[in-house]
Amino acid sequence: MKMNWCQTSARLPILLSGLLALKLVFWPPAAFAYIALTTIDVPEHAFSGALGIKNAGRIVGFYRDTIFADGHGFMFDRGTFATIAFPSATRTQASGINDAGRVVGFYRDAAGVGHGYLLNGVAFTRIDFPGATFTSAYGINNAGQIVGFYDDVSGTTHGFRLTGGTFDTIDVPGGVETLCLGINDKGEIVGTYSDASGRHGFLLAGGTFTTIDVPGAMSTDAVGINDAGQIVGDYRDASASHGFLLDGGTFTTIDGPASELTEASGINAGGGIVGLYEDCRGLGADHGFATVRW
């Protein structure tokens, strides 16, 4: 769902030897005194992305050696990295985490089939939507509800919510495909859908779908939501892909330094945001980021 502008290749809306504080590139709403971006890179790996953050600041994401290489998920907690790798998988990605430390994501098996998973402590549980050819778990709230997306036998992508072992399909009315990417403790869900006019973000709250489009954007993805209703995601304009924060009806752009691709993926209760940006200064690498409040 995302475009890699430095590499000009399509990809989906899918650490540190030392934290490096970057210049201020995020212009925050007045409620914040100062927000800076801090780069998050898994040592000795060229590509890293931060995708989920819990309220205590623990972060999950992925790392790999090249953009097309198989890789692993990671958990970053108080300066320490731990690898997340589903047993016997060729690729693992960690996408979401709740306050109990339960992690969701997806992995690819030896046959190339993609499955979702839940990691609870050291125990992995596979998540497959019944009859699906591909499943990815992407977000989890503190009640243990999981959201994600799956492909049916025709190749159509649908969103899902998993509650207490029961799956519900979620499709935006009139949409060609739907991906559910984030859920808060109120059960409000954000994601992205496509229709004849393009790709849009959405919010599902109280049974009602609301479209999220950044003004003037060619496409919009909503990826994360916290209990205050703050939403993060990314949008594409004619020249680049940018992250955004939607707070109280106001959009704020988030851009990595010297980057033509930035994606905001997760937000916690304190307004801490994680995501990734691509370095277009001749390095050709992805970096995770987190916002730091001063």
C-alpha cells in the first residue's frame, strides 16, 4: 500500500547502537511544547521500521538487510533490542503491542504462505482467518482484541477483528479492499480502503465508518489510533509520501530528515508516535523513528 520513492518500488503499509536525536521536523499542535524525531536502527542492519508502541514506551517493528530480504521482528525496551522470530518462519514482522506486552504481526512460512500471529510471553499462536490464503495481524488493544486483514481465494483483501476466538469481517461499504490496521481500548478501528477514486483512510466507531483523507493528498492510510482518538498514518502527494497526525480535526505532517517517504504507524496514550522514514541522501535505507517529548 506504500510507495518506496527512493527505490521506485511498491511495498505494503507493513534498534539502536545509540539513539540519535534529529533536528525538529515535526510541527506539533499547540498542546505540545516540543516534539523531536529520534532514529531507531537495529545495529548492523540497513533497514528498520518501528510499527507499534505501548503506553510504557516499549516499541515493536522489523529489521532486514535489504529492502527485499527476509527479516525479523524486534522489541525495543529501555535501550535493549530483542529479536522476534516465529519458529521456522522465513520472515517475521512485529506490528502491534498492548500494555500487557502481547505482540501481533505476521510471518511467512517455508512455503511462502503468510500467517498472522500472537506472541504472549514466549508462546506463539498462529492466526489464520478461516479459508484465507493470507492473513496478517496488525493491531491489538488492552482487551486482547486483534485487527488485521486477509486475502480470500479470489485475491480480495478484507479487514478483520478477532475477539475471544471469533472473527468478524470488516469491509468499508463501496470499497474494493479493506485493511484494518489499528484498534484502541474503546474498540475504535482505523485502516485503509480502496475504491474507484483511490485509497483512503477510515475510522470505524460505534458502527459508523468515517473516511479520512488528508486535504489535497493523492492517497491516505490511517494506521494507528489511541484512546484520545488521535490518529496517525501516511499520505502521498505529487512528490513524496508523508506521515501525519490527526488530532481534533487538524492534520499535522510528519517528515523524516531529507526523506521522500515517511510513515507514521503507531501512537500511544501519551501521544508518542513511531514509524519509519527512508533516507534519500544516497544511503538507500529505511530507519525507524519515535517522537520524544521534552
